[in-house]
Amino acid sequence: MSIPAATLAARPPTGGFDPDGVYAACIEVIEGIPAGDAAKPVCEAAREAFQECLDSPSPPENCDEAARRTIDGLESGGDVPDQP
């Protein structure tokens, strides 16, 4: 599966993600599925969790990896992993 355009846009030049980009990538993944509207709170929670990760003492690379795992999980239709 190709990387959604919003996912690529979420990555600033440093290669990391930003909270709004994580949300946009999540929305792009759920668009068009029957339960897409019901899944929007999941995207909002992912954005908030990513911001909390960035605000924590955790290295930003850990937050980027968590964002990648979340988006990959959504794309594959599988479970979204727990956030660090």
C-alpha cells in the first residue's frame, strides 16, 4: 500500500511528523470507509496522543515511530498499537 499524501505532508523537512499531519493522515486513511465518520474520534485521539508524546521527555524519534505504527495499523485495517 502506498503512503497517503497526507502522511508525506505530515513530515516536516527533519523527517518527523507533527500532530496535525498525523490527524490528516489518519483522516485520509479512513475516508471512504463505511464507519469513517465514527472513526474520526480515533484520529483526534491520535493527534492528542502524538502531541503529548512530543511534550514528554521521550525522544521525538519514538513519537515518529508511534505515528508510523498507528498509520500503518489503520492502513492495514488492523489494530492500532498502544502509544508509548
